[in-house]
Amino acid sequence: MHYQDSLPRLPIPKLEDTIRRYLNAQKPLLDDGQFRKTEQFCKSFENGIGKELHKQLVAQDKQNKHTSYISGPWFDMYLSARDSVVLNFNPFMAFNPDPKSEYNNQLTRATNMTVSAIRFLKTLRAGLLEPEVFHLNPAKSDTDTFKRLIRFVPSSLSWYGAYLVNAYPLDMSQYFRLFNSTRLPKPSRDELFTDDKARHLLVLRKGNFYIFDVLDQDGNIVSPSEIQAHLKYILSDGSPAPEFPLAYLTSENRDIWAELRQKLLSSGNEEGLRKVDSAVFCLCLDDFPIKDLIHLSHNMLHGDGTNRWFDKSFNLIIAKDGSAAVHFEHSWGDGVAVLRFFNEVFKDSTQTPAITPQSQPATTDSTDAVRKLNFKLSDALKTGITAAKEKFDATMKTLTIDCLQFQRGGKEFLKKQKLSPDAVAQLAFQMAFLRQYGLTVATYESCSTAAFKHGRTETIRPASIYTKRCSEAFVREPSKHSAGELQQMMAECSKYHGQLTKEAAMGQGFDRHLFALRYLAAAKGIILPEFYLDPAYGQINHNVLSTSTLSSPAVNLGGFAPVVSDGFGIGYAVHDNWIGCNVSSYPGRNAQEFLQCVEKALEDMFDALEGKSIKS
């Protein structure tokens, strides 16, 4: 946390910049007539109520220097949403297998990952976790010498020291909610609960709940062989699955769940729920192996609803064959914080594992140390669980997931061509959607603003006039253009995408600013400005293509559901020599066909880059 005090504040963009960027993003989505109307809405907003709201936002921000202008409204947006957290908000990241195959045994991996997670917690709480830093020039700043020097710079100035060598320390304020935390359902707005005094782990297996301590009274990690013994005991417990699995309730509409939670509390389950909510984290042990990547995605994104506590800050899921993932609740934090934890757990559990496959569990009395939680269920609760199960099963049936591994090349090849790998992936999605549906649609790519105090995310808008022109050339009339012309168009797209990415990371997008102005108007009881009633505003925020990228040596793949019923949820990664893409859809769209179009787009672009003509 060395840099936390000196992090720069998230800037509020100038209103005219926001309007200009907004109009640029609208251009590829509207015809001339619609665009002119939207320009009018923008003009009157910028010179009227928008100007006034912007002034108030800036003044309010000056009064709240300890945070960012987006932090409060963003928490509010997540916590006030009443939709189920499953599919609508919670994503997952799946781990690569342990390179030493015998370490993928379920008990061995569960023990090692649990110990590594607790080691991370201990390092974090001791204030010894190395600060998260984004290095633009790693050769200069990601070095032991730099780390030794920066220690002597007082924390109020340390950010500037890092900035001088092109290293950007990242905000770490979200980390304290990683452990011992749960989102509690409440009528109209949920609450985040954290109890960092609790020392127990919650384990789910077959829908049954177990707890045991993983830290002793002095805060030391319980010995790995004891943790192994307790997990072995849970894995061999013959208790049948409960007739009414409580976990289904965490997948309900938040108001319904809030009401049922009150019933749970008044039926004498306070202590049990308190143990669930305060647990260090939730470890889910599944009793079946994972068949393939599609099964992996379905299981880690939603599973069958009985063996996850979806409200927990994160669930660490480990299947029978050792396939593992982190499934996390999104209101408390963003991908950056979770990815750091994820990477450290993978590295620690594979490089310095606490136990080996030959290790013997401690001879300890697990019947005493492990406690099974039992919940008293009234008829109303049983009815509630049954209804939640029916809703859950029906919803999950509608979700399709498919994935693609494009083996022809990745980062290395694209960088040689002086193209941004991310821009090429995004261009492929634009071409694919155009080929499949004949349209250019609202597209969302998340970008972290963690370089600022209490930054969250900003949106990159990958659909531009450049991607539209380039996609139309590739999809509709490739024979009309030489490979050189197609390369030129790709270069334009890449350059513009690079600019958008840089702006977004620096807090210079338009989405969060417009969101904050709208939120402020509502908070002040001001009637919603006309600008927000423009159908084009509604359309650009109906993100048919919702995309997010993660790359790390620890991640096998990640994924999330579409954010609208007629959309795609696209998790992707451009690796050194291949490109991976994991896509979800509901019945209104065809994920498999979309991926065929993505593959065609990538083949075409690689052909053009190699100077070959495009096959129609």
C-alpha cells in the first residue's frame, strides 16, 4: 500500500471532450438523420443543464478528495441492481492445470490453493504485499534496484518517483473486501459486509455447508496437513445432498432474497448465516470431473446452483479432476484486484506447494474441528428455495457458451506488423457481427482506471467509423481492395483503438462522466435531462457486444454472460502465438456461428497481412 496515499485523483473530463467523444462513438451506429438529432440533444445539453450538472459534479469532487467521483455512484449502481447476481454480474476466471499433473488431485490442489490463498491474506494484512504497478518500461522500473530505492521515498511522494520511470502504481483500496466479505441482500439496495476477525473457511460440497478454522487464535495459518485432513474428512462425508439446497437463494432476485433472508434469520439461523457471511472465503468442492472447456465455463459461471454461495466476495471452485476457478461477486471490486490474487495463488500453489501428493494428512480429530452447518427451514423457506431452483434451472437452459482457439498467430506476429493485438481482436468482433447480422452495434470493452485513487473502470468504445469502414471492406467487398489497402485500413483502426485505450485508462472516456452526471441529476431530484431520453443514448448503452480481456500465464480462460438478452458476452485473450475467445449468448443470438465469423475475420486479416487475397 506504499503508493496508496499519493495516487493521483481520477480526473473529471471536460464536458466538451465528453460530448465530442460521445458523438464519435455514435457515428458508426446512426444514420445521418439520427445523428443530426443526437447532435441537437448534445448541443442543448452541453450549453444548458449539462453545463450546470458538470459544474456541480466538479464542486462535489473538490469536497471529496479522499475518493473518486465515480466510486460512490458505481457502488450504488451495483448494489441497487435487483437482478440476480448470477449471469448478470458475476464472472469467473479458470486456472490452468498445475504443470505437475499429480498435483491436480482434488484434495492436493484444494489444500495447496487454500493455503496459498491464506498466505496471500496474511501478506496483505501484514502490509507486505508488493504494490500493484503497471510498468510501461519494465526494464527500467520492474527491477529490484528500483523497488529498493522507492522504499525510501515517503509514501506521500512515492507515486511521483514511480511516475518518473514510467511506472504507474495502481489503486489497492478494493483488496480489503477480498476476504471475509459477502454481499447481503437488502430491500432496494444491498450491503457489503466484512468481518476480518473471522478465522474460518466455508466449504460447500453437494450443497452441504462446513466450516473449520484456517487461522489460529494468534492469526497463524493452521498447518497444511491439518487443512488437508479436514478437507479429506469433508470429501469422504457420506451426508446426502439436502432436499432443499439453501444456496439457490443467492441466485434469486435481490428483493425476493432479502425477504427470504429475513425469514431465515427469524427461523433461528442467525449464527449459521453469520458464519457463512464472515468466512474467509468459500471453497466449493465439486464431485465430478470437467469434460471440456464448454463444461468448464458453464460449471464455473453458474454450476447447478446448489454448491456455490454466489454472494460471497469470491468462491474458489475445485472439481474432481482438479480443474479450478475463481467465481466472484462484482460490486466490491474489479478484475484487476481479483487477477492479482488469482495470479499469486496459482504461482504460490504450483511453485511452493504446501503439500505433495504423497503428504499424509495430520492425525487430528476432524469430527471435532469441522462443523457442519444445519439450517432450520420453514415451509415458506422451502417454497422459496423450490421457486428459486425452478427459476435458476429455466434460466441456465437458455445460456449457450462456445469457445475458439485461433492457432495461426497472436501477439508476436501482430506486433511485428506494428498493430495493437487488442485492436485486431476487437476488429474481428466487428467484422464477425457485420458478417452474421449485417449491422454495427454498440460495443463495450472494459478498461481499468486503477491508476487513480478509487478508480474503477472506464469504457473503451471499439466500434468506430474506422472499424466500420474496415469491416465493410473485408466482409462486403474484399476483392475491390488490394492487400496493401486492407493493411492500411487495419493500421488506422489500430491507431485509433490505441488512442481510445490510452484515453480510457487515463480516465478520459465519456461513459463514466455521463453516468455520473445522470446520477447527480437523480440525486438532486432534477428531472431527467432530454439528452438521456434520446433513443440513441439508450441504444449505445444497450451493449450487444460486451467484451473483456485478461491475459496471464495462470488463466486458462475467463467468461461472463451477455449483459442484454440479444447480446454476446465475449471473454478473450491474445496470447503470444494464438488467440482465445470464449463467447456466451441467449436464444436471440447464435454464439457458435458468431465464432465461425470471428475465425473467418481473423483468417482474412492474417491473409491480408501476409499479402494474400481474401477468400470470399
